[in-house]
Amino acid sequence: MTRTSLNGHAPRTGSSVVTAESPRTRPDDREIDRGQLELQDRYALRRVQGLSTELRDVTEVEYRSLRLERVVLIGVWTSGTQQDADNSLFELKQLAETAGALVLEGLTQRRSKPDPATYVGSGKAAELRDIVESTGADTVICDGELTPGQLRQLEDVVKVKVIDRTALILDIFAQHARSREGKAQVELAQLTYLLPRLRGWGEALSRQTGTSGGGNGGVGLRGPGETKLETDRRRINTRMAKLRRQLAHMAVARDVKRERRRTRQVPAVAIAGYTNAGKSSLLNRLTGAGVLVEDALFATLEPTVRRARTPDGRLFTLSDTVGFVRHLPHQLVEAFRSTLEEVTDADLILHVVDGSHPDPEQQIASVREVFAEIGASDIPELIVVNKVDAAEETLLKQLRTKHPDAVEVSARTGEGIQELLQAIAGALPELGCEVSVLLPYERGDLVSRVHQEGRIISEQYTDEGTVLSAWVPQELAGQLDRYGVAVR
């Protein structure tokens, strides 16, 4: 087993699981052909350096030794470049630390596909066990979704708890959920994930209730024949059905508010993108919403809707949504479908991209996969490259070439915000009618609606009332008709 360097140095291959020394030269090494050496290197574990969590001082060491789990990360690299594999494991490290773990080691293995039994193969699983023992880890986190069989067999080998990427993301969501709806959505996703992975521990969980010694148990002693495992499954299914009913009721209030915005013809703009791309910071910069901003993955779970205006005064709504991530668990997409409707019902999607990330194109592709899954691929999209103050110029040039219509901003410094508002104004749906109207002063409500929903061309105050020329939605133009509206 070997380990890999991610700090820019050439990877060093070792025959030992724990060390990164060059392999010892043996007399028969010369007789091994080159293809066999390449095969050995392909199936070796590669250590990823720079993944261990840095501790700042003694106080933090004492705190984390009490609060954090000690984890080893393991990933199987099946396609793409080595940099892609390293980026994926670095993201897994961020996820683990967001969940409150202390990362001790990170390793990858090059395979055509994960081993169907133990994810990394039986021999490499044994080497992984040695690494776990030498580092004192109590948890192994796999960079992928494991089948129930892989989970059980890998745990049997490494002798510590094993979780996969999906379980880790679900745990982060459970920590960050605050509202009643958010907690219900996360619990439903967790139960959906847990159901096929239930297993009995010991003889007690495998016994059938109501029976005795052997046979049927005799008259009056015949039970339903339901094992403890089956009882757990039944209870989970009952709980999931209750959660779905609760979420359906909770969605009604959001539907009412959304329908009210549709009736008033207020355009809806959804801020979507990769987790930790700066979506909440951008919402705060555009609207002063005061939404929680944290340098952590999945800091935002509940959608926040705020009003904003284009430079020409047109009103629109901005909604902040949950961030996406590569291989976003399907259970989460299903559980958060009502929340993600803010994206599917939008007139425009602001696709926020982290310009400081080493692989922003991969993030864009991952987000668009989720768009396709929730049915939002046909909605107009405006790419917003955020964090340009911390981005490398080379990456920005690549993004400009591939996405010439993208807007570059910095939510932290305010750079590019005015250009973004201009771009939003140009991308919003066109207003259908141009009107010229004289509104009596007692109809200030209609004047207010023209200001809120339309785009003012000119406004004049006379003795009879307010003379307005504006572009307004068709529905509002119908209400203004009695006041001498001229529609062109």
C-alpha cells in the first residue's frame, strides 16, 4: 500500500502501509517486468498529505480530544486525473471537519471500480486496518456511497466504525437544521438511507417474538414471527410516512406565499450553487438580509427570500437555497424537494461559482446535474463568479473563455455588484405592457403597485392626480384600464 502527496511534490511509493519510504531493492526486482510494476502501482493505496487537521494550541488539542472523532479518509479513484481525485478527497476532509472530526490521514487507491466486497479490496482493506491501528483512528470515512454489504465487510476488517460520504453529509445536515421543516427533511433523508442498512447485532435482534424453544411454541405461544429487525423496519416506515405527511402540510404555507408573488407578477430570482460558494454573502450584499454567513459546508439549509430592486427600480425577489455538492445524496434531493422548488419556480437562477476553488468547472458540472434532477435545466441561468478577490487570474481567464456572459463579483468587498444588478435587470422577463395613466390621489395603492411591479418611465404630479408612464405586467394593466390606460 502506498500513499500520495498533494502538496506539489512527486508522490513516493512505499511497500509499507505506514511509511512513505522508497521500496527496498530486492535481487529479484530486476526480473519483474515493467507492466507488473505499473500494475502494482495502480492497485496501491496512495497517501494524500496535507489532509491532517491542524490544531492551533494546547487548549484546542484538549477540546478536540474530547469532542472530535479521529478519522482516516479513503477514496477509490476510478476516472479523471490525479488532481480530480485529490480535490475530491480534500472536499471530503472539509466535510469531515464541518461534521466535527479530526482528520488523521487521507489515502486513495487507483482501481477501475470499487471492490464489490470491501470497497478497496481485501488486501488493501487489511493494510487500511494497519493504518487505523497505527494512527489510533476510531472511524474510517469512504469517499463514495457504500452498499450495506461493503459497509459491513469493511468494518469487519478494519475493526472500527465505517461510514460513507452520504452518511457524513446527512450528519452535517442534521447538525445545521434549525427549523421544524428542516429537521423533518433531514430525518426523512436519514431514515431513507438507514432503512436498507439495518442489521441485527447479537442473538436478541434475530429472535422472533412470541415463540419459544423450538417449533411453533405451542398453543397460545405462537407469535407473529416478526424479528426485531423487521420490527425496526416497520417502525421506520411508519415514521417516514408521518414525516412525509408533515412536510406536505408545511409546504402549503410556502406555496401560498409563492402563489401570491406570482399573482402580483413579481419576478423570482433564485441563488443556487455549490456549497460554500458565497451564496448567503451575496444575498446579504444585495439585500442586507443578515443571513448567517459561515466558512463551512452546508451552513444554509432553510431558504431565505428577500426583496431587491434593479437599477431602474423594478422589484424582484431573491431566494437563498441549500448548497449542492458532488454526488449529492439522492435522499437529500427527495427530502428537500419542497425547498428546492424555490429554484424550479424561479424566473432566473443566479448560479454562484467559487472563483477561488481549484476546480470551479467541476463544481459547475455538479450543480447542473442537480438542476437536471430537480427539473430546473430549462430556467435561464446567469453564472456569477464569486470571490474574485481571492481567485487566481489563470482560473478566471479560463472561466471567462468558457462562460463569456458570466459576471465576476466579490460579495466580501462589493466588487462587481452593480454590474450584477444590471445583468439581472437584463435577464428578467420582459414586462408585457407600456401604459400612460392618470391615477387619482386616493388610488395611491395602484401607484405603489406600479412602482413595485413595473418599470417607471416618467412620473408627474398634477391637480387631478399622478400621471404615470411605465411598463407593467399584463394583469396590472387590466386593473389600470378604467383610468384611461393606453396599451401599446
